[in-house]
Amino acid sequence: MKLNAQKFRDQLYACWIGKNIGGTMGTPYEGGREALDIQGFVTKPNEVLPNDDLDLQLV
């Protein structure tokens, strides 16, 4: 498999964005054991939820 630098950056960025979305949407439900329906999930504009999973990876 061959990737040029731009394609690699694009795929890495898409992976990081997907991980951020999943982490942000899952944060309020962490530790729960029931089935969840997160339809209508919203946060306040410009509010970032704390996400220890992503924070630790940045360190």
C-alpha cells in the first residue's frame, strides 16, 4: 500500500476528528451499562466537554 504525504495527512486528520466526535458524544454516558439513544445530543455553542481519553493521548 502506498500513500503520498497529503493522503496520509488527510486520513490521519479524519481519524482524529472521528475519535474526537465519538469521545465527545460518549463522555456524558461513560460508565453506564444501559442501552443508550443519543439522538439529539447537543452541547452549548463553543463548549468543549472534558475528555480524559483524548487529553492523555495528546500528552
